[in-house]
Amino acid sequence: MHTLDLAVIVGYLLLMPVLGVLLAGRQRSSSDYFVGGRNLPWWAVCFSVVATETSALTVISVPTVAYLGSFTYLQLAIGYLIGRIVVAFVLLPRYFRGNLVSAYAFLGKRFGGGLQGATSVTFLVTRLLADGVRLFATAIPVKILLATFGVEAEFWQIILGLSLFTVVYTYLGGIRAVIWVDLVQMALYTAGGFVAVALLAGRLPDGWFSGLVEAGKLQFLDFGSHVLTNQYAFVTAVLGGAVFAMASHGADQLMVQRLV
């Protein structure tokens, strides 16, 4: 199984720059490069959005949250849905009417270039910090996997390698390459999730489901916790999820560039 894991990682890393090179010839204007000429398939964009918001931190941390707690974490998804509906009906129409390629261009038209520059710099700095954490989280399982083959790679070497592969396909293929690579990425980790379920299902002890029910592990809605002391109280989770979705999908250029 370790050999298969390594083959998947190597194949994915090789596919990314190849896809970027194949798509590079389609970049005929800045609109092609930044928004894909606005003619990308809607389903590919949707999968790209899901893949983008599901980072290595999500894959590593969410199972732990569910294992130590329950399914109340999923209440956030209700808020996500509400927030995205607001973005779809309030913010996206304004971006399209202005023929804008960034969320911050709208702020520039509305409030001036000073605010546009300030928000753009803020995005770049905070995105750099956030993606640095995500890259480090990605390097942890890669380092462990390489160690099983006797390869002792440093974290900085793994991060540098991942960054170089990403820069190649992003620089050459623009948003079009990013979206198709995201699609491949989502297919990989979704397939990996189904494989993990299939492997673990045969190793569960008898009575595991009733044990989960008795322990309250399958609880989804939490109306009993205090909204100020429990992050997964219903009102707190739904409201927080909605605000987060409006911020990430309505103002974060990482998402807005895919949606416009």
C-alpha cells in the first residue's frame, strides 16, 4: 500500500506541470489567464471551489474533531449554505455587472484606489501566512511516507518541491490549469475517502454502530449548549458558518476569481 501511496503522489506532482503546459497555449489575454475567458464548465468550477476550500488541514483535522466529539461540526455546513446563497444573490451580480476580475477592483471603483490597494496587500499577506501553514501540514504526511522508503527529506525540501510544481502549472496555465488540477485533486481525495471507508469497514468490531449512538457520537444538531461558550452550539455554528462563507466566497480573491 505504501508503494501505491507514493505512486499517487509522484503521478499527481508530474501531472500538474504537464497540465499547465498543455493549457498554456490557450492564454490569449489577461481575461483568459485570470478568469479563463469566463467559459469554463460550471461543474468544473464548482468542484474546484470545493477542492480549494478543502485543504490538507481539513483532511487531517476534521476526522480528529469528529473522533473526539460528534457530528455537530457539520452544523457549520448549514451556515455555509446560507452564506453562499447571500454571495450568489448580492455580491456576484455586482462583480459581473462591473466586468471585474477581482473582489478588490469593486472596492476600488466604490471607495477609491487607496482602499483597493490596502485590501489587496492584506489579502496577499494573510494568504501567504495561511498557505504557509497548509503547505507545512501537507509536508507532514509526505515526510512520513518518504521515511517508510528510507528517504529522509527535510520539511523545507518538501515544501520547496511542492511550491515549485504549483508555480509551474499556475504560471503557465493560469486559472484554467488551476481549476482542472483542482478537479483532479478532488477526485483523488474523494476516491481516497471511499477507499478508506471500504478498508476500515471490514475491521470494525461488532456493535460499533450502537456504541456510537450510545456515546452520542452521531449527534448532528446541538440546541442545548450556550451560544457564547460552545463553538458548535446551533446558533453559533450556523451564524459563524454563514459569516465565514460570505467572507471566503464573497471577498477572498482565492474564491472570487473562480466564481467570476
